[in-house]
Amino acid sequence: MGTTLARLFLTAGYETVVWNRTAAKAAPLIERGAVAASDVTAAVRDTALSVFCIAHYGQVTELLDEVPPDTIAGKTLVNLTWGTADEARSMQKWVAERGGFYLDGAILDYPSAMGTRQGRVIYSGDRTAFSRHEHALSALARARYQGADPGLSNILACAGALFHAVAVGGFVEAAAYAGHYGVGATQLRDLVVEHGFGLYETAFTAYSQHIDAGSYDTDQASSRVFHEAGHIIHDDVRKIGQPGNLIAAFCDMVEPVMASGDGDLAVSAIYPHLQKPFSPTLPS
């Protein structure tokens, strides 16, 4: 992803300084006009805006520990490395102690979408720094500022990735079920795109309102409806010899609502049960 980001800055006409732990990886960018930094200190020193995109926050910290504090002072550091809210907050504190400005960000698309209208990167942290560099950051993708808490981007990104992972897994599990009966994945996809997305938007709008208000009354499909339908699907999935891991997990999620006698509430009533402290059962 780092190579993609640097290429987009170059394409947009920005003078771009690059550094990579593996020098050969930076060679194609240098051929396109990028300036090679001898080390991380030089990369930060020679630019007003430094963008980091590597595997882990610990690696970013290790690299920045090599940079003298007076080199960071007055500079804006943007970290697009995947991580947690606590890591982002610690990083902002570290940068601020050295007189720099910090933005944490999360890339919400694949490299192929960067630089297009589809691509999006969300940012949180120093609002002034975002306003100062918004135009440059928009060369990467649509740039959206989320708030002053530097951890906010990672919270939203991890929550979004959690949803995406389950949705992808759900589609594949559904395709395996349909495939057993001779229905192709493309036909399932067409149904989901044509009808499902609109249904999901309606449901998510209602459920987000329930959760934010703490009220789960509904005159639409209740938890009981989801519970009964879920078990019908689960039983048939198992009957044809498939594991049905996600539909089983969904049925388990609804069980506490039913056990509490709240089957007439919306399925979003799962939420307060998920908020309770979780104590995993460990093998004896």
C-alpha cells in the first residue's frame, strides 16, 4: 500500500520523498521522480507532511525513535498503519511531546480503489493539521475527518472490518448452502445486490436508532422471527452436511434475548447482551 500512496502523491504533482527499509522497493518510485531519503530522519526533515504505512505501530515507533525530537517539531506525521485506539492515542502523545502534529488514519479500501472516487481514508486527531494538509491527503482518496480523538479512526476501521469480515464469510457460507442445491454464486450475488443492500440500509438505520436510544421496540420482524428462521436455516445447513458456522453463531447471539423473555423486541436487542462483560469458558 505504501508504494501506491507514494505513486498517487507523485501523480498529483507533489514533490515526494520516499524511504523504504528495502531500498529496491523504492526504485520504481524514484524512476517516476520521487526523491530517495537516506534514512527516516532525512525523510521527516525534508517534508512538512510525513505519511507512514507499514505493518504495525511498534514498527512505526522503532523508526521514529531514530529521529531527533527537534526534527519532528513543527512537522505533521500521518500514520495509516492498522492498529488500535490505544496505540493511536499513545502515538499522538509521543509526537506532541516532540512538538509535532499527529493525525491517525485508516484506509478503508483495497489498493486498486485508491486514487478513485470509491476510495476513502478516514482521519482523526489534530484538526488544524488535517485542514492544513487536506488537499494533499485527498490525492490518496476521499479524505474524511472524524474527530479530535486520535483513536477514533481505528475504532471505526476495526468495527467496519469486523462487519466486513462477517459479511464476506456470510456470503461464502450462503453460497456454499445455495451451491449444494445447484444455485450459482453469481445468482445469489445478483439477489443480494438487487434487493439485499436496500434491505440492509433500512435495517441498519432502524437498529442504529434503537441502539443509540437504548430502546428496542419494533413493529417489524422481531427477535423471535429471527430466532425461528435462523434455526430453520441452521438445521437445513447441518442436514446437508455443512458446518454453518456463522448461522450457528447468529443463533447463539439471539439466545440471550429469547432467554430474557424479550422475543418481541427487535433483533438489535442483542446489543446490550454483547456489552456485558465476557468470561470465556476455558477447557479444564
